[in-house]
Amino acid sequence: MESNKRIILKGSSKVLKPVITELMAMYQLLQENMDRGLYTIPITTFQDHYTFAPQIKLLFYQLRSETKNSNPRVHGEIAYRVIGETEETFTEANARIRALNYLLGLHYKSDISKRIV
């Protein structure tokens, strides 16, 4: 059920005509792209005012010896942020220890433990 929403624009017709034309074009663009998604350039000013927690990213690649018929290797990625740390307090050594602990946790839960080196 669609609600009856209205937009009221105030101003002279000289000012409003280009605005209305732009709004209609934007509406048509959004309607045409609703089924396949709309991708835009990200706004970087948001990141200027926000501090992100450090991120750990683990990359996984299938061993070449496990690929068959010249198929490309399968790869995966897990990333998570470390809350309570900052860029100043978080070191590369700390990241490696946390990543290893994460992988060791997988070691006991999964058959991939044979691949941990």
C-alpha cells in the first residue's frame, strides 16, 4: 500500500524548473536501476570525520596441487575489525597473533587444519 506523500517546492518558476527536471531525471534513473543495483562514487568526506577500528583480513587460497583440469584456484576472504584498538595501539605482530589464534580455532572445528603451516 503506497502512502500519499508529497513534496512541496517553493520558489520562482525560473529557479524550480531546473530543480524539477533534475529530480525527474534522478527518479527515472533510480527506477530503471532498481533491479540491477545502482553503483556510485563513494563519498570520502564521511571517512574524514569517522575513526575506524583496525581490520584483520585473512585470505585463503586453494593449493595448486588440489586443482584439477587446469581450473583456477578457489579463494576466500574473511575480514573483521578489532574493537577496542586504535591505529596507534594495534601492531602488525598483534594482527598476526590474532589471525593465528583465529586459524587455530578453525583447526579444531574443521578438516582444513592440515593446511595450517
